[in-house]
Amino acid sequence: MFSECDMNTAGMYVDLIGQYLMTLPQHLEPFTTQDNPAIITALKHGKLPYTEERELIEHIADLWLESIARGTMHMYCEEILKIPEITEHATRQLTTDIDYLCNVLDDLGLQPSDLMKNIASLLKAPKDDLSSCGENMPQRLVGAISGMRNL
């Protein structure tokens, strides 16, 4: 069970993730400010994970940032869905953490994934409104969150 004690440090871990994501642009900039034909060729012929197919964007750092941020969201959502049971307090803390991560993504000019938005909505939904809230969501996800919340 995901206890209240476990969630006392949850704000700290998501804060570290947010800080890391916010520093990525400055860490990636040195690799993209110079004209680097090798990187451009690699990106034209390869594909960064978690990115959509599209033309190579002007700022390669933006493409890397998108890949890392989407990968982070994917892994975070997968870990959330592994929680077997969660208390009311832990649910509130987890929704706060998700909101914080979404704000960090917004500051970086990125949107949270549909999965992350759906998880947040289902966690925030009152117990008696969960089924109506999840009407247009994958039923597997609604069932997982419902089970986690003991509904």
C-alpha cells in the first residue's frame, strides 16, 4: 500500500525531476549553438524516442527536450499505474505532484501527455463521479485508477 508516510517525500522527488527538466535547455545549448552537421545528419536519419514524426525543427535542443520530457512523462505515468493502493492524503499529494510537473512542462513550452492529464483527472474526481469523469477515457485506465483508489 502507498502510505501517507511514503508520500511525505513525494513532493521532493517531483521537485528534483522538475529542476532537472528546467536545467536541460542550458545543458543542451552548447551542443546545438554551433553548426554541427553530424548531429543534423543523425537526427535526419534516426528518430529520438517519444517524439512525433515531423520536419527537423530549427532548434535541435527543442527536439531533444521534447524527447526527454515525453519520456519522463511516460515513465512517471507507468510508475503511477503500478501503485496498488493509495490513501486519500496520498491521492491529494500525487495530484499536487502531477500538477507541478505539468506546470514545469508548460514553462518549457510543452504539453502534458493525454495519459498524464487523464490520470490527474481521475485522481481528482470525486469518488461518486469517477465513472462519468472517465467516460471518454480508456476503460483500462479508469479501472486501474478506480482499483488504486479502492472504489
